[in-house]
Amino acid sequence: MTEQNTHFYEFGPFRLELQKRLLFRGQEVIKLAPKSFDTLLTLVERHGQVLEKEELMKRLWPDSYVEEGNLALNISNLRKALGENPQQHEYIVTVPGRGYQFVARVKELAAESEEIAEAERVAAPFAGAEDKQKIVRGLTSSSVTRRFRWPVLLVCALGIALAATVYLRFLYRRAAPFEKVKLTRLTSSGKVILPAISPDGRYLVYVLTDAGAQSLWLRQVAVANDTQIIPPDAHSRYFGVTFSRDGNDLYYAVKRNDAGTLNRIPVLGGTPVKLLEKIDSPVGFSPDGKRLAFVRGSYPNPGESGIFIANADGSEEREVVARKPPDFFSPIFSTGPSWSPDNQLIAGAMQSSGTGYRVLAVRVADGKEQILTPQNWEFIGRVEWLPDMRGLVMIARDPDSSVAQVWFLSYPDGTARRITNDLNVYRSLSLTANGSMFATIQAVSFFNLWLAPDGDATRAKQLPTGNVGAFGGNDDTTVSWTPDGRLVYVTKSSATGTSEIWITDPTSGNRKQLTQGGFNNRAVVSPDGRYIVFISNRKGKLNVSRIDIDGNNPNQLSSGMDDSNPTVSPDNQWVIYVSLSNGKLALWKVPLAGGTPVELMPGPAGSVAISPDGRLIAYLYAEGRPAPEIDQPPNKMAVIRFSGGAPIKVFDVPMPSTISITLRWTADGRALLYTANSNNVTNIWSQPLDGGPPRQVTDFKDSLMAAFDWSRNGKQLACVRGAPQRDALLVTDAR
């Protein structure tokens, strides 16, 4: 990179000085790593032009081979340093499928302009445009000799410094919420979900998931003295816990194979009181604590949903806002409405199928709506208003992120800024009354790929693939055998957090990455070994894609709003998958060679498996609702004919509490294989198609299993085993 005769570039409030290799914002030096500075300089020098990723990588790492994730990480760090709004990039724009473009106006200043630039830099931070020009003209006028310029400049600088002191003190008082934070881990069991912090910040309530059962616990934030409030129940699935405004009661939402109920119990324990039915979120209280807001899904018709309010005792409920497909408030994982401190608005996450997520605020009095997020997001979960209404805290994932993080959303302009910035996953959100701290869940997983000859757990050996990072949900890994004895699996890049597909030879240990960038999961090898079918978001939505077994020739096969769980028919002609459409899940099929997708079976459907002879399809679903929801795990296993129609067989399956169920057929097609958890250990079970009792197939003594697949000759069991770690985290505003 050459400096030629140019000393610096200017764009927006920034100044890039080549000789000193520094980036200024006004008088402030913005710290950049050397490679980040090189990346920025390359983009600025070619401003207005699209720089291909390959060209950038060759220029930045001319003598090294690096993964594309390194470039993506540099771009992400630059965007953060430039303070870009993640929903509106004013400097660096991603050009899908190509590379990046620097779009801001750039001023190139040569050596003779240094004196003017120096004057502008002194005047810029605190002078208005007109005053700045006066200062510049005064400092550079031919009537002022060089002998007097610097004394004048010094006097101006002293005056500006005095003004800056006052100005910066004001800025400190008005510093943005959670710009600086302190993180404190509150639990260490790795089995915690749904934390709620009391209004005064002294107590934490959380749900403990252990040995297939969930229980409710209370502890002091300052002291580790956990007390059980509600004992473990294998049939209960909590999806929301909230303190009352006075901190005396807990309101918790739970499902027990039903439409969900809202219950109230004293914080120190007692007899629960049922307040509401048909509820699909935690509640958010009005400022006076007399009313509450909640989300209701599949109401009044399947696929429809709304935000409702009621009195704190559950009486006088009414609808505030409703949505029909393609928009919905439920099912959204870890969602929940928040009532504004001025008592006027209720904010909540809304998904538009095929478009993305937004935060919607609705006025309680008349139902008038306002979108708070100018751009669509990849995901938005729980939102919470700050007490001064300067903005909201939310769990969200933007297009440049690989996992959900905690964000600050400014109100009313909608600018967003990360509060957390790492490769962990964040879930749930609970804010104190004064808005100085919140509780959340930080999730990380440690899973590895294992081989067990003949399924014998005592001979199982771990493969050297490292942590494959399963999360046991829509983002978890899979494993699939090729006909020649290789394994295809999904792992997460430690640099970028993206989910990538790899292929490995378990005998030699040789492995190769097959995808680059984006979210790629649920990979399955076609029976003839020619293709890998998987779910990818490369074009914005989660759809079924296909690549050759060597990773070449990517093709998108589906175009649904949210697709998942693909599998290939034994004759290599069809891909069967699950798609979210009109607020409900359904089975679809599409030709493996490409073509028009066709709905195979309307109604609830989850993980899918096709029988070896291609005549039957097995799938999982949740009984008890018109449509299965993200927060309602499956409890039934059904079998239909490949042509569709009503189920010809239905079986019970144990409800999963931590890891999703994997479903397969036996090689002879006479039974179904599925995973079941017991006492924090997963094993494979067999359910005979003739209706006989299920039989345990493996006998592992530890760890959970996120996926499995038998080799084509039936002699090797490959499985993904490990444990997710989910603990409550306290985030404190450190201003």
C-alpha cells in the first residue's frame, strides 16, 4: 500500500493519517489493529468501487492462506470502530456474493492542505460549521503571518479546551446506557434458563433444567443461597418468569401439554394460583403494576397471534393488537412484551415471514402502531424498556452476526448498538426497576464427534474434530455418513461463529471445509453420495440448499419463509423438509435436481426420516396445539405414506428438555430410532413399527447426544455428544 504524495483522507467525522497510521475522530484517536488499518485504507483508497473478497484477502494477506472469516472479522471490527448502525451501513456496505464497498464521500488531502486540515481538526469537535470556517479562515489568512498563527491557535485551543471540559461532563451525565458494562456470572450449574431479577436487583429467580425435569429457584444476587420454590416436574416446560412490580410475587408461564397457563406464587413460596390460559410468553407489567401484557398464539385461528392485556389478577383481558400471516408475534423463541414507563406503549418482537424481525410498539389507548426498528433483523426475542425511555434493551441478531447478542435500541430514532459482543448465545432478559442492570442467559456448548463400533458405548472414541458447537435447537449440528465411509458434519468457526459444513475421513483424520460464510446446518448426504443437502441462509432466509460432495456447485432448492430438517429419499429423487408457512409448520417436498416445491402434508411436523424402501415418512410433532411452537417440544412420533395423508401409526416419545430429538429408521425399515434423555444422559431407543414396547439400543453413561447416524454397512455409529452450558449472567451499567 503506497502513501504517494497523500498525507491523509477524510470521511464523515473521521481522518485517516497514512504516515502515522492513525485514525482520528475529531481529536480522538480510534485504536485499530494493524490489519484492520490496512483493511480500512484499502477500502478508502478504492472508495465507490466494489472490492471482491478474494482481491481483498490477497492484498491484506499476500503471503498467507487465511479463511474468509478473518476478513469478515476485520470488517466487523471496522464497523464497530466507525460506530456504524448495524441496520444502516453508512461507510462499509456488504455486496452479497461479491465483497465490500466503501460508500461514504472521501476527501483526499495532499501535503499543501495540512495547515488547513490542522486548523479544521482543532475547530471541528466543538465549533459549528460557520464558526469552524471563521477559525479556519483566521488561521490561514494571508494577512496573518506564520509568526502569529500558532499563538492564536494556542489561545483558541485553550478556549476550546475549557468548553470541552463542560461539554464532556454533560456527555458523561448523558452517556448512552450500557456503553460500559460489568459482567457477573450468577450461576455455575450450566443448566439454567429464564432468569428474572427483582425490581430492586436483590433477588434472582431462575428455572433449573436437570435430568429431564424443570424446577423454579430463588437466590440472593449477592449470596449463593439457592432456595427451591417449585419442585422438579418432568411434564412442565416454563417459558417465562416475571417479578411483580412490588417484588412480592412471581408470575410464571408454563405448558404441560396444553395451551399454556399463567400462574402467580409468592416469592418465598406458597400455593400457585392460575390466572390465565392460552398464553405464549412471559408477562410485562404496566408501570403501576395493576395490569399485565402477554402474547397469545394460534388465536383466534391457527397461525394468528396477538398482544393482549389484562388486570394483574387475570381479569378483563382484551386484545391490543393482532396479526395474521405472514406477520406474527408467536411462535417467536424467548419473546415477551414490555410496557413503556409512561404507560402509553407496549413493545414486542414481530416476525414477518420471509422478511425478518422488527420491534413493534402499539399505543394501549387506541392501538396505533409504530415500528421502532428501521430495518429488518435476523432475529429479535425479548425486549425491555429503559426507565427514562431513551431506548430498549433487546435480545437480537443482525445480518452481520452469527449468534444472538444483547443490544441497545435507541428510542425513537431506532439506532442500535451492541451491549455484548462475543461468540456466545444470549437468551432471555430481565431488567431492574432503575434500569442499571439486567439478567440474561449466556449459552455455550461443548460437543464432539464420536465413533462407536456396533454402537458399543464402551468402545466409543472421540474424533479429533474439536468442538462442533451444537446447541440442541434450530442451530444444532448433524452428522451423516457417505457411502465410502466419510463423515459430513457441521461445526462453528471460532473466528466468526458461522456454521460451516466439513467432511472428514475417520480413518486417516483428513478433513476439508466445504462451505464458506453464513449459517449452514442440518447437513445430510444423499444415498448415492453425490450431494449434500442442508439448510442455509446465504440468500437471507433459511432455505434448503444443495452442493456437490466436494462443496462445489451450490444450488438453492426451496424458497419458503423458514425451512428446516431436510432429508433425501432413497431413490435420490426427492428432498422432504419442514417449512414454516402462514404461521404453521408443514411437510414439503422438492426434486433433488431442482424444481417447484409442493406441500406434502398440511399440519404440524418436526424432524423427518424416510424409510429405507421410500414408502413411509416418519416425523415428530407436538400434540395439544393446532400447530407446534418453538417453545413446545414434540411428544409424538407419527408415520405417514410417502404420498401424504393421515398418520397410519402414532407413538409417544419422551419430551426433550435440553437437546432436540434425532429421528432415524433401522436398516430393515421395521423400527424407528430416536434419542431420549434420562438423568442428563442421552441414548438411542428403538420403537418397533408393529407397536411393541420401545427398546434401548445404546448404553452411554454420560453426556447428551445432539445427533447420530449409522454407517451404510451398519457397523459404525457416529454421534455428536457433549453438554450445553447455560448460566445466568448479571450485566451492570458501569457508567
